[in-house]
Amino acid sequence: MAKPNLELGSAELEVLKVLWEKGPSPVRDVLEIMHKNGRRVAYTTVLTILTRLEQKGMVASDRSEQAYVYRAKLSRQRVTTARLQALVRDLYDGAAATLVLEVVQSGKFSPEEISQLHRLIEDLDAGGR
């Protein structure tokens, strides 16, 4: 089986997010959710995006019913990891720590997120990773 192409345009990512949130869905449901999210696109546009995602190996369709049902083949975590790895490679020459420092310095975090960061740092200090 060919490795899926994990390069995504913004519209493709938006459609994948719908499938991750809602689960397997026909084109019409994806369209309705996109409209609820403020994105006005045509039915044919969503169908084209889903077809492109299927060609890339990122979604699969069940064609046993009149309305095709599409589902994400890749998890949000897998796509996130691949995109972060590409970002680190392309912008930071593979230095993930530089990206993390930049995010921490420029971000606003909830108390819970700050606690999670502390735990991760403690784990790293203890040799947990």
C-alpha cells in the first residue's frame, strides 16, 4: 500500500477536521457542518476535496449506498505529527526545541496547560524521554 501524501491545503484540512469530529459522513453532512462553521462552499467543491483526499490516501469512501460515505483513514494525531515534523525540518533545521521555545514564549497558557508543561519538563529532567 502506498504511503499517503500528508501535504494538505487549508480546505482539505478543514474537511478532514469535519470527518475527525463527526466520523464517517456523506458529502451533504460535511457541507452542512462547513456552512455552520461559516465556510460557504458548494457541494461540488466539498466533493472535489473529498475525492482529492481519497486519491491521496487520507480518506476512504463506502460506495454501497446511493450517497457515498467518507471516513478519515488517518488519525488527527498522525497528521499532526507529520505536519509538525515537516515544520521542524523546514523552518528549524530539525531543531524541535527551538520550535517549542518559540511557542512557549509567544503563547498564552491556562493553569492546567502550565501544569502539563511542568510535568513534561520534570519527566525530561528525570530521563523519561
